Amino acid sequence: MLKLLEGSLVNVPDVKSPRKLRGETFLVDTTNILFIACGAFNGLDKIISRRKHKKTIGFDMLTSLNESTTQDNYTSSVNPNTTDFVNLFQSFESSAHEENAERDKLLQEVEANDLITYGMIPEFVGRFPIITVLHSLNEEMLVRVLTEPRNALIKQYQLLFNIDGCELRVTPDALKAIARLALSQHTGARGLRSVLVITCSLCFFLIIFISCLVIVYLHLVYVYHSYSSCFMLFSTILDNDNC
């Protein structure tokens, strides 16, 4: 790897050849190749915080408080009202935003020594002269990931519902709720799929047994209840002529 990065002639095996057999190799000059290394580097912010002799404030405290608050809201009432849901998701958004902002602020001061402390060897770190940091994903970005790409998750689920002769409609509040729940998982955009799987599982079950189910709406109340696995609500428009 070090020889590859510093610019030299290296033998690259043919990816099409079987692994068990020593296939053909190609000689590649890496002198004019730009290498970009990236990763999540989970926990790097804590290393930076220790180096700066500052105590990381709010990470564990906000997480435990958030979990405690969410669990209380999940189990405190069987019929909570919509205002409770809004307040709950606002707390999700606030805590996740504070954690991401604090983490981004610390990562802006990353140095080569921090990456070495993280576990990389100095020779490897030294071959990357420029170190930059990307901002954490926020709610607005996750909503765009849900809806804008050509193969966006919402479009995929709408296609799955169309196969069963049903239309899926998602309200803007539901999109924000899904994004907030994904933020609370701290798994980036990958958390969106897990939230949708849990949220839509009941809907897939219902459309199989209810032939007159034409349109299914996902709204904030439904997303909250289905994700908490405590109480599920759904809003539908039924075609009375076919019922």
C-alpha cells in the first residue's frame, strides 16, 4: 500500500482471474494517480477532545437522556396525542443536531497525530498531506436522500406498493420523522432503510388481506408508533365501490 501511494510501478492482478490461480498481472505507474481516502472514523472526535484536554460535553449525557426520555414516551401512554409526537421528534432533532455540531467542531481541528492515535501507522498518514472534514448529515439532507435520487427509498417503496395495486403517499412530516429517527441511530443515511422497513411492515401485511385498500398514507403519528413497536395507527382512503 505504501509503495502504491508514493508513486511507483506496481503489479496489479487481473480482477477477472480466479483467486485460487495466479492470474495475469498488469504493470501500473501510480505516479500521476490521485488517491483519496475517506471513512467515518467513529470515535476520532473523542481522541481530539482528549488531546485538547477538554472534556467532551453532552455526548453520553444526551444519548442516555434521549433514550430515557424516548422510552418513557413509548410506554407512558397508550393513546398519546399528536402534540406529544411533535415534542418528541423535536427533542430527537435537537439532541442529534447538538451532537453533530459538537462532533463537527472537534473534527475541524484534526491533526495527523490524531489519526496515528486512532490506529494508523505514521508512514501511511504521512502520504496524505491534505486532511479535510465533511459535515455530518442533517435532517434536511436525509429527507433529500429519501426522495430525490433516481432510486430513492421512497420511490422504491412506492413501486413495491404499486405491485400490489396500492398507492403509497408520505406526508412531509412523516419524511422528517423518518429522518430524525435515522439521525438518532447515528448510522448516517443507511439508517433510513431500517426505519422504513419497520415503518412499512404493517402496511405490507394489511394490503395483502384488505382488497379494498387503495391508498396508504404515512404520517408522523404512524411513523412514531410503528417504529416504537408499541402502538400502530394507519390512515387509509378506501374505495367504497370495491368494498
